[in-house]
Amino acid sequence: MAGHSHWAGIKHKKGKADKQRSKLFSKLSREITVAAKLGLPDIEFNPRLRSAVQAAREANMPKDNILRAIKKSQGPSEDSNYEKSQYEGFGPGGVAFIVEALTDNKNRTFTNLRLLFEKNNASLGVEGSVSYQFEEVGHIKIKKELITEDEIFSHAIEAGAEDCISGEEHHEIYCKKEKFNEVRVSIETKIKELSFSGIIWKPKNTVSINKEVFEKIINFIDLLEDDEDVQNVYTNFDIDENILKELEL
């Protein structure tokens, strides 16, 4: 199982659901507000906002919270100074990491992340030090009960997607970054309710790891995602499904 930012598929819950939910909602709200401020406050005409709202709905964020975050973008807000930043490095087991942040203070974010990397047997590199091992691609997730595997595969390929993989809970569609909007629009003519749609970092090749390294990486990712500025974490590890079952994740 390849690792990337969507940890819901691995279900590594550690008894702090309420705290995690509150922090997640805060990050989702920030992305919604920034997306709405940078474009139109309408998901029909703002792809970034649409993706942010889809992510919020998938996380069961209350509708009032979503509307409040969009409304916040239309007035003076501390979120107006937030900008995206990206950090790259290597974690336990030589696994590559790309960390995306939304911050109003890059010096603070860099310092916090550097300390986290140093304390976890990891090293923070310069821009481009690991991103060459990844490819930015369009990614769409659809709940399996909404459409059959054969139907979504056929429609995805016709729409211009490069791959369509069906897992236990979702169909996942991948396409070239340049074709993402075209593919998304085509998919939405068939399925309106997308669980996720956006641009992600997909590893070109993966690094196989054992149980010990996996547990270190999961702990490290938890620490990274606990930082209020961090929005997404992408890695290139691969773990045997039998190990996941053994750990009862």
C-alpha cells in the first residue's frame, strides 16, 4: 500500500479523535477561506474551493462551518496573508517526504518542521531534493457504492484519465495534471458526489519498508500533521498488506 496524504485509508486512530477532528476542521476551514478569497466564493466557478469543500464534506464537517469559512473570505481576515509553501526531505528508512503548508509566517513553519525532522531521525532538504521522485497528478476519489468498477473504469479512460484503481471503499482515478479539470468535469457528468478531487504528489517509485520503520513513519506523520500550518503530507513508502493486517489498522 503506497503512502500519501490521505491517511483515512490506513485508519491509524490513536484514541484522540476529538482533538484530531477539531484540528482537521480548522485546517479545512483555512483552506476553504483562502480558496474562496483567491477566487470566486462559488464552488461552480472555483476548482480549488470545490476541492476544499469536497474534502470538508468527506471529513463530515458541518455545513454551517463550511458556509462560515466561505463567508469569512469576503471580509477582512487574518487568513488573507496565508500562502502555500512546500518542504522536502527524508524520513525514517530513507522514505521521501513532501510537506505542503498554508502559513502566514514561513520562518516559523520552517523552524518548526526542521526541529520535527531533526528529532525523528529525518533530514529536511532543499527545494527539489525529493520532489523529482514524485509527479503532480490529478486525483479523484469516488465511493464504491455509487458506481460499478467496470463503469467508472470505462468512463475514466474515455475522459482522458491514465488509471483507475478500485480499493475497498473508493474508486481512485489518476490523470495528467494538465488534463485534471477536463477529466473532473467529465466524471462529474456521471457522478456528482466526489469524495475528493485535486492535484497531489504521486510517487514515481516506492520504497518498501518493514513493520518497525512503518511505525516510526506513522508517528512522524502524526507529528507533522499536528502542526497547525501543515496541510498535506506525501511520502513514497510501500507497505505489505499483511503487515497492516498484523497491526490491525
